[in-house]
Amino acid sequence: MAGRPEAAPLLGLAERAAGLGFDSIWVGDSLLARPRHDPLTLLAAVGARVPRIELGTAVLLPALRNPVVLAQQVATLDQISEGRVILGVGIASDLPNIRAEFVAAGVPFEKRVGRLLEGLQLCRALWTGKPVSWDGRWKVEGVLGPTPHRPGGPPLWIAGSLPASLERAGRHFDGWLPNGQSAKVWSQQWAEVQAIAAWRAAEPSLTFHPLLVIERH
């Protein structure tokens, strides 16, 4: 984002973080608004060089991507890292430079929420390794290869602090990435997410993880 495209310092930073005892390494996503490396490609390089530590996107913008291609890329990354991927996602803020990014990618900004939810549902279906017959925004007939290392695919966490974002986190996702600045607000919003997710009590608990991104700025 600072106009320095070299990847080697980022890989070195990841190795240093692992050596210092960090539990996870996170990479952001942006095409034009805040130019940086493709997060999935960069994390694949990190995963091949740094063992054990978890690898996450904070956050990926699935609406900018074809979900079939995304499902294959994430499955490949999860195989490279042997199941260490956490896919953190977001809908993107409504800012002029981000809208311009969607225009450049040929994606309608106003449709981003629906594209995110349906696209990730399709990814999850493809990650099962079973034949998929999908008739929605995308038409899909077939079986994805490879499937992720982690059965069913990596956990999906979503970022956001607005009421609609908390609702989505509780109803559709495995975890939540808060992006506010106050621990007190985090606690209150986390309680809301947990309340919304109460109907999923029989499933594994959601995971709370403050948004800490390791990347050169």
C-alpha cells in the first residue's frame, strides 16, 4: 500500500511474527483502493514457509470474485497450509474509491451483499467434494478438485459493526471480526452476535477474534 511491491519483506515479517509466538497472520484485500498483493497468493507463500501458525484474510471481498474460482483457490491454500486457513470476509465500505474498485472489476456495488452470501454458500457446497448443481447468479454443474484439507472448508468469519453486519455474523458465519476501536463496544456487539446465533447452540461455538492484521503499511 506504500508503493513498495516487494514480497520478500512481507514473507520475512511473517517468519519473524511466527518466531515471536504470534498465533496467526492476516492479510488484507484490495485491487485499487488500497493496492496490495493478492491475499490468497501471499498467504500461500507464507503457508509454505511458516509452519503451524494460522493464516487469515482480514478481510477478503468475495463479491469481487467468481465463487467457483475462489473455492478452488481457497481449497488449494488450505491444502498448502494443511488446514490452517481462516477466511475472513467483508462486504466493503461505501466509499468512492471502493466503488471505483467494483466498477473496475465489473461487479455492481449495490449487489455486493447478495453476491457475498450466495457466493460463499456455493463455495461451501463445492468444498464438500460432492457433485454440485447450482442455479442462481452462477450456473454450476460439477465437482470441485481439490477439496480443502479441512473437511467442509475453512471457517468463515465476517467483519462489520452495523446491526445488519452483526445479524449476518450470527446467522450465517462461524466467527466475527470486530472493526471498531473500543473493547467495551466489542463486548456489547459480541453479546449481540451470540444472542443472534443462539439457535445454533447445538453446533460448534463461534469464535471471537479482534481484527489485528500483520502487513507492512
